Amino acid sequence: MRNMRTPLLAKTKTVTALLCMLGVISNAHAQFATTIIPVAPSETAPQSPAKPAAAKPAAVRPAAAAPVSATPPAVAPAAAAPERVRSEPKPVDSILVVVNNEVITRQEVSERLASIEQRMTAQNVQLPPRNQLVRQIVERMIVERAQAQMAKEGGIVVDDAMLDRAMQRIADQNKMSMPEFRTRLEKEGMVYASFREEIRREILGQRLREREVDNKVTVTESEVDNYMAAEANAGDTRQELDIAQILIRVPENATPEQLAARRERAEDVLRQLKTGADFAKTAAAYSDASDALQGGDLGWRPAERLPQLFLDGVAKLQDGQIGAILKSGNGFHILKLVGRRAAGNTQAAAPAVQQTHVRHILIKVNQVVTAVEAKRKLAELKERLDHGSATFEELAKLYSNDLSASKGGDLGWVYPGDTVPEFERAMDQLKPGEVSQPIESPFGFHLIQVVERKTDDASKERARQAARQAIRERKIEEANEDWTRQIRDRAYVEYRNDD
């Protein structure tokens, strides 16, 4: 249950970017669908080894237009026969890429292109040449499609009810009602349905990452000790850095030839930067990192939350300078030090905080268990608790889908912010010994019981917990990059070039 720590959408860069764009959508929606050039496999988009022919999905072709009748319509004898009018061909959608057993169409890429161009313009990021931007968009969509397939196979679903609540939270964060929020989006030229589906993709991706990456990251006590010692030694010299990166990803199990080709591409990109090319524009054109279309900017981060490789790479750089090429397990990195500043003193005494000893029963929603069934089951369990026919610990061990089930659902003492907002709000409203109604969170449905509460000063254990979380976030980011690369490399990808 400790994996509930990150609030839903709190770290979703795409959401922030979408809310910031507020520009004018171009006519690319209509034009690009008929002019887009198919993306051929390249150094930035290596094609996976071909599967046997029998395993390839059948080609899907657009339906042919109905043939024009050879016999013109009958006319009255007195009337002159009209000249046959030949209908102009109409543009049709077609397949651009096959990803495993699904397809990405030209129209889908066209719509994404219009959104990305608008976003980059609103953020004052120079647009790269269209063919390079298209290549980046297609690569992003390939990974998204492969992740969505993995989520579907794992029973991860973002239904309309969950999406509606996420949209409401975004509107609340912008201090608008839903009608006002929707009107604002449409007024600024954004298609509400497209925005909504992008949020769905973000939530789906986040839930998949939580299961496949976050839950597998561990932090040892020795790592916490080293982190706290480093913070103590840093004292008032602690820094925050704003770094931008361009990543030329290296495929898993790359051959020497592939490795050399990626190195050559990285060197070519560095030459362009050294001769005055704009970093954000170049990142949007060449970087394989998830932040490429945001100009590669990682934002301000404490030094201890950055990979050591990055810290070493920018150690001797001045603000605005670009470093040498760095090699990691994911590929070749080119870093720019955007800025450096003194960090706040995290060692200062913190005010007293309330801790809650809490336990819960979690029923996850998947392809087998629907939201209605999960909620009904928890209502039955609560009724048993209310009548005293079973204890909370007994029911948690029997029915909870969380790792805490073996401990009777006990999550121990939690601080504010340790759980997702939905869970925390419900928990805070309970009195010791009281059991909640079924509560929905991104993880499923919960019954929550508060055991007891206490007020605690910022203790040594709290400091260790903060250090553990900082290490965990850094390791999750590194693991996520590696996981994304593996998904892309293992997907079957076929580029179509229909004439």
C-alpha cells in the first residue's frame, strides 16, 4: 500500500503542458492526413526483428470507393444528355504502423501532430522540421500503443467514471467548474474529447508504471544512511539544478554496428548544438527521452535526486553550457545546464504533524472483477463488521488484494501525503475504530479503519522516511527509462508505405 504515495496526476508533465498550451489549433488536422510521409525505420526508430509471416497481423486496407456506373441515368427525350461528372477522389485514412496486433493510422498521427505543434508553439519551443517531428510522434505513439496492450492484458482499465473524476480534479486545480473548464478548452481551440482521451492515456500509463516499475523498486537501509550523511555534509551548500537532456537510445542487446550508429548520431547532434542549434528544438527532433517534446527540460531538481552520471556531467559547466556525450545503460546523453541555485534547508525543524495508524481492505478492479462487484463485496464485508460477525484483520487476510493482507491490512503509521488523496480524505474523516464506506482510489476500492492517532514532532524516523522517498523517486525514474526502452525494443513494429 506504500505505493499509493504519489498523488494521481501530480507528476504528469503532459497534463501541465496541455493546460498551458491554450493556443490556436492549425488546419493540420485536415491537411496532414493526406500528405503525411510514412516513417521508415531509422537510427532513432530501430525496427524490431521480424516475426514469422504467420504471426503478422493481416493488412487492413481502406475500403475502395464505389465504382461509377457505366450507364448514365435515363433522361427525358427533349432534354440534352448531361456531360458525365466524374467524382473527385476523397482522401481516406490508412495504416501507417502496425504495433503487435494493432495499428496506428495516418489520421491518428495527424491529430496528435496538431496538438503537439500547438503545445510547442504555446511554450515558445521552436518547431523542428515536420518530418522529424512526425518521426518523434510516431515513436511516442508506438510506445503508448504497446503499453496500452500490456495494460489490457494485465486487466488495468481506466473507465469513464474514473476519467470523469480525474477531469474534475484538473478543473478544480484550475479553480473552474467543469462547464467553465470545457468552455475554456474549446474557446482556445482544443478538442475536449481529444484532451479527455489524452488524460485517459496518462492515467493508464501511470497505473501500469506503478505495477511494472514502482512496485519493484527497493531502497536499502545503507542507501538511506549514505543519503542522509551526504545531506549532512552538504550543509548550506546543497544545490538544485535545472538540466535539459537529449537521449539517443540504444536498443536492448545492441550489436556493435547499432552501438556505433547511435554514437555517430549523438556526435552529429552535438555538432549541431555546438554550431548554434536551439537545444529545445533539437531535443524535439532527435531525443528518444519521454520529455523530448517538452524540449528535454527536466526542471529544477535537488542534486541528490539526479543520477550521479548527470551530476558528474554538468559539474564543470556554467549556466547555458552543453557538456560532452555521456554513456549510460539506456544510451547516449547530451546535457545542458540550464541553471544552478542554492536549495532550501531541508534539515530545518518541521512543525508537529499528525500520524494515523490505519488499515484497509483493498479489492482491485480488473477484467474479472468490475467496479460494481468490488463495491458490492466491500459493502457486504462492512455489514459483517458492523454486526460483529468477523474482525477487520480476519476479513483483510481473506479478501484484501493488497500486500498488507497478510498483516490484517495494517499499513502502520502514515503521515499526511503518504497515501493518495482519495484514501487520505476518507481516512481523515474517520474516528479511531470507525470503518469507512467503500472508497474508490486509482488502486481499486477500499474499506478503511483508523486504529489510532498521535501527534509527532519531525523525528529521526521521519527524516529517514523522506530520504528513502527521495532515493526511491530517483531510482524509479531511472528504472522507468529502462522499462520504456524494453517495451519499445520488444514490440513487433511494421511500417507501412502504401502508395
